[in-house]
Amino acid sequence: MVQVKIYGVARLKAGVGTFTREASTADELLGMIPNITKKEAKDLVLLVNGKPAGRHTRLKDGDEVVLLAPAGGG
Amino acid sequence: MSSRYGGYMGKVLKINLTTQEVSEYPFSDEERKLYIGGKMMAAKILGDHLKGTESPFSEENLLVITTGPLTGSGAPSSSRFNISTLSPQTGYITSSNCGGHFGYYLKKAGLDALVLTGRCEKPAWIEIQNEKVVFHDAEDIWGMKTSETQAALDDKLRMKNGRVRKNGKICIGPAGENLVLYSCIVSNERVSGRGGTGAVMGWMRLKAVCASGNREVPVHDKEKMVKHTQKWFRYLRKHPLTGNQLPKLGTAGLVSAMQMKHILSTKNYTYGQYDEFEKVSGEELAEKYNIVNKGCLTCPIRCARTVEVDGQQVKGPELETLVLLGSGILNSDLPSILRWNYELDELGMDTISCANTISYAMEANEKGLWDNGLQFSRTEELSRIFEDIAYRRGIGDELALGSRRLSEKYGGKEFAIHAKGMELAAYEPRKAVGLGLGYATSNRGGCHLNGGYLVILEGLGLSIDQTTYHGKADLTMLFQDLMEMISASGQCLFTSYAFFPTPLMNHPNAWYTKMINKVLPYCGAVVRLINKYPEIAHMHLPVFHHTKGFEYTTGMKMKFGDYIRCGERGYNLERQINRRFGVDADRDTLPGRLTRTLQDPKDPKSKVPLEKMKKVYYHARGWDRNGLPTERTLRKLKISSGVPSEVK
């Protein structure tokens, strides 16, 4: 199981901040986000265990995946 | 004196508070063309008076309140006004930009700016209506907190029919009256926060200024401006940052992105991440506490939050407050931050400097340098401490001086997180080193915005290499000058975020975004070319609506290159004034924690390579090795190099 955390406006759209999924690649996982299409999910910044990752990154049990959108202002 | 340019009311008033004498301050169209408005106009006025020997709390200091030509023009986010003075925090020039209504009403009163000098014999407030100035006794409102003051003033402005005359106002709270060095000026719920402008107003014994009137802001080409404004509004509303992230989450929405990029200042900037960040994040604020979004006049971004404290709806915290009173002091209790934010506004204190001073004191106590009872994570007493600061009681009397002065007394300069005496914003710069350069070189001290806000490229909007020094100096200069000019023209700096083309923000994983992220730091030479010869950008950029808006409002020619050049003039003018007060390369510093101690012991690049970047930055700016503008640079920018010989 992979733990997924979503931040920023994507979290408001998903309606959920944290959940778990069974997925072997990031690409597969991107199709499993509530209320967010895979096309939209592809445009989120992806981190796996705190490090920048891409769609083809392989996932293993216990990984933490973070999804967030670019931000600015402050 | 009127103006041939649109956007200006054509009148600046000088008010001597000692003698209550009111006169017109001469400001010519030639000066308007060079110094535009806002902080640049204020710098020109201050530069014509300050010789470098004045003290912030003296009759020789001025409090200059300015608007820009776009203030009240109907352009997006254009209700801004600026307050500049000699800062009691830094001893150098400071400028503090504020939204709300006051700027708009100052122009409705027929004025572009106010130049306040001297000191009232006893507490007073000033009423300005259609250029006419009336002094009022303020003994009955002296001592009031800021919302109580504003409500009392509204009562005084009640007309015969019982209605309150439409007005904009600024006022100070108890902190300003008691000369807390980082006290601010409050306007409705908005705050002119930084640099201690409230203390200068307090020293002047001026409690408040109210402006009202029925003058119209002249617009050079109204028809074109209306069309352009509609297009501009649409663009801002569609942009992912100004139309989605900021309205939905406010500035607080950056907390989680900062955590992911290791730039969330934590425990007095010891770390860049906080384990409990989610509890004090913008998402938590939006989901559980935000009641409604608010915005300034004519602002489509509407970044302000409204929350509930003690049963009443009040302004919610901005990112800076959330972080510095959250992770900064290891506090994960969001309701406490909502309350403190409200209390600090009521007392009239800058939340950034106050929070950083508290976190310095906590660390000094932890390290055994100063037995003050303050501890990280222990926050039960903070409301009382804030009151003690504002009323200068007990330990609060010392905390009112800010972290620089405290570190000079108790030690710990290494972790007194300020630049030129003003505390840094919430972004931890060891993983955003360009912002580190910005903090160090910012004219008003440790400010992210006056510093150029390069963090938007270093992990927030874009994701260029956060720790490389390559390209950062040139980009910092470009962004500093750009923001200088946006501010001077009377607009909110947040409109600049739409400068980043939508596809880059919407598609961070696209090949072209990735390529820009990779290449941008190595484009220093190209950026320098634009910085050095901005005239080559003799065009309006489709993603940058400001230049056309400026042209249509004022009638002045203002292509992108001219815009940058004007900003450069403003930046150098402030530097040149600060030079009289002793600013040079030795003052462009950051505390040792940020330049010598690694944020991540395994990453040798996780500190700010300040000296390396400064060298390139000075060269790019046309400054000498000591960080001072050369005669050639001053000549190019039409800035006088001399000290004022006679007072205007």
C-alpha cells in the first residue's frame, strides 16, 4: 500500500487530504485520485518519499507520495 | 499644481504637525515621470530632505504617505498606498505598502500624497476632506486599540443624517503610541506592517488620518483603459495563482509547498521543515476556520481570509504570521494563531518582526544567554507577552526593541534572524538562496518582496535549482526592479504573479516547464542584458498587463523596458539615500546561521552563498565592490549623487 497526501488547491478538489492505494507506478496511482482525472493529476508536482519523482517512478509498499500544484504569493 | 498626466490628482500636501501649517509640496511632472508614485515618489521626497544625520524619532524625519497613478484608477488590485520614513528598526529608509481603502480615499480627497513633519504638541488626528485639512484633538482616542479607534473615528465622521461619511483611514494602536520599534499602521483590517512606521507616527503624536472627498481620478484614455481593465481582470481570474490558489487558500496555501521544498522556517530558522505543518497549513485554515474570502477595492484576487475569534468575524492570518507563530516557535495550535493575529493587529504590531523577536528570545533562553522564561512550544503566556510589548511592561519593554538590539545585548547574533535590523519573512533561505540574496540586499531590510521574491522560481511557482548561485544575482535584480515599479504605480505586488505564463503553472511536468527550470539559472547573461539594456524590451508583453494599463491611465509611454528602468531608478534611489546613513556591502548581510550553518548536514550546498552572489549582484547593478552605486550608474538613472543642500 502507498500512502498518498494531496496539498494545495488539488486537495480542495479531491475533497480528501490523505488516503492509501495499491499501485506499482506513479502513473498508475495518478488514475486513482478521487474527483481528479488522470489528465489533471498529471499536472501536479509529484514527490515520492520527499524527493521529486516522475510518472514512471516505481512505487513500493510503504512509500509516501505527495501531490501538489505550483503556488505563489506571500 | 496640477498634472498634465492622467492618474494624478496633481497635489501633494506638506503638513507640519508642530505648527499645524499646511502647504502645497511642489512635485513637478518631470519628477512624476522619473519617480512615478508610491515608494519611489516617497524616496524622492525623503532623499530631498535627509542628509544622513537624522534620527527616526526627531523633527527632521518625515512620514511620507503616497499613492500611485493607478491607485483608484479602476485597474485590478489598485487601491494601494505606501508609507515611507526613516525606520526606527533599521535606521535606514523603509517603505511599507498597504491595501484597503485609504489610498483610494486620499485620491478622492484630491491628493496624491501627504508629507508629514514635526510633532503634535498633544495627541491629534487629522481629517482631510477635498484637500482641506483639519486638526482634531485625539486625547479621547489615544490609548485605544486599532478597531476601537476606527469605530470612534467613524462616529466622529457621522453626518447630520446619521450616516458615516465614506472615508479611508489609517491609525496606530498602543504599540505605536509606546514606540515599539516594529509597530505598524493599520487601515481598516489591512496593515502597513513593516519597518516600524507606526512608531514614527506615534512619536509624532498622530493617532490617525481620515481622508474623504468626491474628486475623480483622471484617466488619460478612459475608453481604452476600461477595455484593458476588463481583459486584465479576466486574465487574473483565469491564472492558476491569482485566480485559483490565492482566492481559495490565500497566502496561507503556501505552507505545505514550503514544507515540501524545505523552506518553511522552523524553530527560529533552525530547520526548513516542521513535522506538524499540516495543523497550521492553509488547507486546514480553509477547511475548518475560513468563513469568507475578502479582497481590497477593485481586487479580483481576494486573498484575505475571515475567521472567527471570540464570536466575532476578524481578519485571518497571512502566511507569514501563520508560519512564524506556528512552525517558527514550534506551535501547532492554529486557533491560537488566529487569536494572536487579531490581537497583534489590535495592538498595532508587525506580526513578522514580533514573532521573530519572540523566537529569538526563546532560543536565547534555551541556550542560557537570557533568562526570560520564554520556551519553544510553550505558548500559554504569549497573549500577555504581546500586551506587555505594546505597553512596554516588564520583559515586553525589551522585546519591543527587536531581535537585532537584543542580540547585541544578550548575544546570539548568529541566530538573531534579521537583515539591516528588520526581521526576515517566513521563507527559510538556505534552500532558496536567491531569496537569501534578496533579503540581504533589500533596501528596507529582511523583506522577501522588496528582496525580489525569487522563491517563486526556487520551488514555489517554478522549480529551478534552489541552492545554486548561478543566475540568482541577475534574476534578483530583475525581480526587485519589477516589483519596485508595480508598487510605485499603486498596484498590489500579487498581480505580478500572473507574469508567469499560465502553461508553466498548469503543466509543471511538461517538457517546456522542465526545460525552463533547468536552463533558467544559466541564463544569467541574457537576464543581465535585459537588466543592462532594458530598452531592448521596447514592447508590451502579453502576460504583463501593467505597462499598457500604465500608459492608458497616465498617458506616459511605458514599454516593458521603460518599466524595468523606472524600477531600477527607484531601487538605486533608496540605496543612495541609505548610503548617507552608512549602508554599504558590510550591511548587506544575513545572520551566521543562514550563511555558515548547513540546513541539511548531508547537503554542502544548503546554506546561502551570500558573498559569491553579492559580487555578481553588485556588478550587475552597476555598483562598486563596496555595494555603492557608481557615478556612472547614478548618471544613467538621472539620480543626483549629492546630499540635499537645502530643504524643499
